[in-house]
Amino acid sequence: MKLNLKIISLVALLAIVASGVLFFRGAVSQEVMKAIALIATIAWFIATPMWMGREQSSSQSEA
């Protein structure tokens, strides 16, 4: 499960960068670039905290 979430996070980051590059090169319009960046940002914010969560150690549960 964590591997799938990491892949989703990476793809989302790449999509954010790619949308800017494609807009800069004139391959997509500003509206398309904004839509791709928005969807990828939402995907990144959903997927990343799920696999980057802190692990609970036994010393913290005792305190």
C-alpha cells in the first residue's frame, strides 16, 4: 500500500512540474495548465501524508 501511495505522490509532483513546462513551451493553454496543477496538487496532498506519517515507538506510548 505504501508503495502505491509513494508512486501516486511522485506522479503528482511530476505532473505539477510538467504542466508548468508544457505551458512555458506553449503546448497547453493556461487553463489546462491550471487544471492539471490543481488536480495534481490535490492528489499529492491526499497521498503523501498517508505514507509519510510518523511511526509510533514504544517509548512514546509509555510516556
